Amino acid sequence: MGQATREAYGDILGQLILENEKIVVLDADLTKSTKTSVAQSKVPNRHFNMGIAEANMMGVAAGFASSGYTVFASTFAMFATGRAWEQVRNSIGYPRLNVKICGTHAGIAVGEDGVSHQAIEDIALMRAIPGMQVYQPCDATETKAIIRHVSQIDGPCYVRLGRSKVDDVFNEDTKFEIGKIHQITKGSNVCIFTTGLMTQAALKAQKKLQEEGIEMSVVNVSCLKPLDEEGVFKMLKEHDVIITAEEHNVIGGLGAAIAEVSTSKCPKLIHRMGIYDCFAESGPFEKLLVKYHLDSEDIVKKVKEVL
Amino acid sequence: MDKISLKNHAKNIRKNIVKMVANANSGHIGGALSATDILTVLYFNEMNIHAENVGGVNRDRFVLSKGHASALLYSTLHEKGLLNEDLMTFRFIDSKLQGHPNMNYVAGVDMSTGSLGQGVSAAVGMAMANKLAKNDYRVYALLGDGECQEGQVWEAAMAAAHYKLDNLVVIVDFNGLQIDGDITKVMNPIPIDEKFKAFGFEVEVIDGHDYDAIDAALKHARNVKGKPTMILAHTVKGKGVSFMEHNAGWHGVAPNAEELAKALAELEVL
Ligand SMILES: Cc1ncc(C[n+]2csc(CCOP(=O)(O)OP(=O)(O)O)c2C)c(N)n1
Ligand SMILES: [Mg+2]
């Protein structure tokens, strides 16, 4: 097991805050969970705990950004994108301010805390704000590359991070082209687009399918908006069977984004895997992923079903 | 109910809280133990809630605005004989005992909570509904002191005073701690009592572990007319387990087997 993406976020932010004196970090009483505690220990005077008051935190982030700072604002994905949505939309999105909203504990893999803490709508919510860029890395190395990237570009970004530890997919030598889709394996006629921890599930499924003679392309989508339409178009053209998999409501997330490209550029039948418009529940996260059909076995089954 | 019986109920409630969180290997103990005595008095002395009326809304209602203390609510409903679920399914898959309370799964859970600041608004709505329906059921809401940092708490307070909700009692569990530590260091919400006073509340400041004081404050609130009451209850986070007391580290951590045994032994003689 590698690090959780939130842990990698904490580590790289701790580095960036030393490199760039224009970075300030805001948190809402969750510094040890979001891992902004690392940056706090490195540069205490540019880390501000705003208390359990997420809406105010986003407004304060807007104020800092309008004063020339690069702001990292963190809390759980649920509260960053849900509680403070309208503040994010009107005070950060509309004025195109330089705020990086890094929401941790996204998706059902939060586990035992249950529905009130399981953001399964955050990608949809953030994607719908004009000009907001939306990212979701799948492992530690990619997280570090994405966080560095968003710290260097101007404008509002949402980065979706996970609570649980995940297997490493990439390594130090991986060359990332942030913003582009990343084809990890090359199959013949099946292609699965994945984001976040579904990439690891798909890679597991890909190995199993390979043993049975089915070659699947696994395409990691870490930049959900702006979506690499060229890259997606190419994959749609090259494969007959298209699947998408995300730990998010099937409404408004990765599957929807791929379908949007498909519908205007290359109409295709798209099989979407994700949370089927229901609230999940409390439980150990591995068991939740199985119950809500987001396990590698579910991908194997899906591929066989639609082939 | 006499003090000895209350004390016994509180002891059972506390022991189950610790067992549930240990068994689930996740959950929130500190803020559950700090408010145990308050809920004990509410459910055993104050509220009109029993097996015959728990399934409906024609009764007093309680909103756990600090929803992370769910183990306290389940354990209290169980102690009162209103909950038949196996407490040890808490936070497991397929259980009605969700990590944060779900009002559709458990009779006696009066609002689904977990996102801080929201429960108290729902309690205001319930109190307004009772006024509209001209009944005399009362509504109680329990808030954390860290939770009082949420702006929504103050929007709710403004509405409660504006609509003269003398059927509403807001209790703040003043344990001085939140996840990142001392509330005055993270984001100081103090003075909480003066703020509620300024918003138009009747305010009482009590020791939240003194059954007589809790009881008296709740009785007093019944006689207040034309405004809501806020009870600021001084408490100890982790109350009853020496190594958890006054320790923010025990906000959301489960005890291991050894810690569980030690905690249960201490609670037995509390
Ligand atoms: C809106 C929202 N933000 C953040 C959280 C995460 N969280 C859960 S408990 C907690 C601290 C609560 O402190 P306090 O209200 O003092 O509770 P207590 O000490 O009584 O446990 C936080 C920040 C949440 N549940 N809801
Ligand atoms: Mg507290």
C-alpha cells in the first residue's frame, strides 16, 4: 500500500509552502485529517485555522487571493464543495480568484462516518461552476504532480483527495502531462476511463481479464475539467466498448463528462460505473466498495457483460 | 428520578459508548462522554418520550446537532428501552446505527445530523411547527462548543428569538475542545453565553455533570415565556475515563482492547 492521496497532499504542500512565500493555507478544524498540519508545522504564520466555519473560510480565501496570495483551502470534500458551494461559486469562481480548494475524505471510501461525510456529488458541483478546474489524482506521485501544477497556474481549482491508503500506480520516473488523460495499459477493443481509486481497481481487473485473454485499456483521468477532449476522442475512436468508473454519483461526474464529449464528437454507447444515485452508508471502506459495486470484481463482471 | 438511578443509567450509557466505539474501531467518544449526564437527565427526567409515542411526532423531540456523538444517542435510547438494535452493529455495513444518526432508520432519532450547525436549525423548525399546531411539545437541541463557530448556529439563534420560541431549549456542551484542540486557540467562540443573551435568549450557565443543576435549568426553561433558552453546560470532554478526560486526542479515536478494559473498569466505579 502507498500513501493516501491526502497524505501526499500534506507532504507536497509542506514543501511548496517553503518554496513559495505567496502560499497561504486555510483549514477548518481538520488539520490532522486533511494533512495541512505538515505545512502548519513548517510555516505556522502562513497557515490559518478558520475553525468549524467553512463558508467563511471560502470567503476569507477569496480575500487573500484578491490580495495576491495563492490560497490552499482544505476541509472534507463534503463541506468544501457542499456547505460552502455558493461562496465558492460567487466569491471564488465568478471573480476567477486564485484559490485551490483541496477537499479530502471524498467519496464513500470515507467509510464509517457515513453518508453525512461521503461526498459523491462534489465533482458535479465543482464541474458546474464556470472556470473551475477539477482534478482527482489516483496515487501519491500523481497527487504531488497535480498539487505542484495547481500551485503554478492562476485561477480556481478543486482537487479531490481520498482518506484511505491506496496502491501506488506511478513512480518517480513517471512523466506526467497534467491536464491530459493517461493511458496506463493498452488493450484492444475495451477501454475503461477511471478516476481516483477506481484506477487501481481497474488495473486489478485488467490483470484478471488479461489472464482470460481480454485486453483492456485503462485510462486514468485526473483532470476532469477542462477535460482532454482530444485524448478522449482518440480513445473513443480506437475502442468498441467504453466503460467509465468513478467513486461518485453517475450523475455529473466522470461518466457524464466522457458522455458529453462522446455525444458531440463521437457518439458511442457508454457504460457508466459509479454510485447509482443513492446514498450509501457507514461501514469499512473495502466492504462499502464491494456493496456499492465499485470493486475490481465488479469491473471484470461489467466487461464480460458488455463485451 | 433519584440521583442514584440517574447515576446508574449514566454509567450504563457511558460503558456502552466506549464498547460501541471500540467494537466499531471508529467513532467519537470524547464528546459522547461529555454530554452523557445531560442526556441522562433529558431522557429520564425531562422529556415526554416513551415506547408508546416514540414512533410519532406527538411528543417532545431531541436533535443531536453535534451528530458525531451518535453513540451517545443510541446508547441513551437503548438504556431508555426505546432501541432494540444490537448496539454492537454500530458503524457496520447494513446497520441502522449509522456513524452519524439517520432519522429514517431509528425511531427516536429526530433529525439526520452529522454536518455541524445544521441540526439546530431543524430544531427551530420543529419548535415553530409546534407553535403553529398549537401543541405544547418541547424541542431540545444539543450543540458542541466548537460547533458554535458555524455561522448557521447564529442564524438559527436569530430565528429562534425572533419567533419567540419558548418551547425550544438549546444546550451547548461546553467542553472547551474541538478536533484541533482548545476552542479558544482554534477559533474562539467565547463568550457563548453573552452572545446568546444578545440574540435574545434566556441563558443559564451550569455544571453539565451535576444532575440537580441540569434538572433545575430544564425546569426553569419551562417557565420562561416569550423567548428560547440556552443552557451553557460546563463539561469535561471524555468524562469518566481518566486518560480521555480533557484530551482532544480522544475526539475521534477508538480504544484498543487494553484501553477498553481500563476505561470500563474506571466507569464501573465512577
Ligand atoms: C460542517 C462540519 N464541518 C466539520 C465537521 C468535522 N467535525 C466533526 S466533529 C468536529 C469538532 C466538533 O467540536 P465540538 O463541536 O466542540 O464537539 P465536541 O467537543 O462536543 O465533540 C468537526 C470539525 C463536521 N462534522 N461538520
Ligand atoms: Mg467541544
